[in-house]
Amino acid sequence: YSQIKLSILSRADLISLKVYAYHQRKERTRRDLSDLKRMKPSISEILQGLEFLKSQGPNVGKFRKEFKKDVLETADEVFDELGL
């Protein structure tokens, strides 16, 4: 058992991954929003998730600009759905 390493994600990590998953799923599945609602994240936790999302995007000119626009749309949707 000495070679087994167990890691646990923090609440902030889970929220960031849910924001990322919501953005990535093309059909904008309700599952990720439902999970976020149950977690009752604060505004700062959602903002941290959005920063994580932005850090995963492309760094090339027009693709970066388009990605940033898409992230803003995701932010609007998440904040609206969570009533924040």
C-alpha cells in the first residue's frame, strides 16, 4: 500500500472543473449547472472557475479572441442560472 497515492480535489477545483465542463459540452448540458447549483458557489468561486477556463484556451490571435467571447457567454449563462 505504500505506493498508492490518494489525492482529493478541493471545492475550488471541483467548481472550476464544473465551469470548464459546462463550457466544453456542446449541448450545454443541464447536469453541470445542476451540480453547480447544489454546490452553491460564491461569486468569487465562479470567477476563479472562469479564470481556470480562460487559462485552458488557445493563445493564438483570432482563436483567442473568439474563445474569450465564448467564455463571456458562458459566464453570463452560469451567473444567470445561479442567480448571482
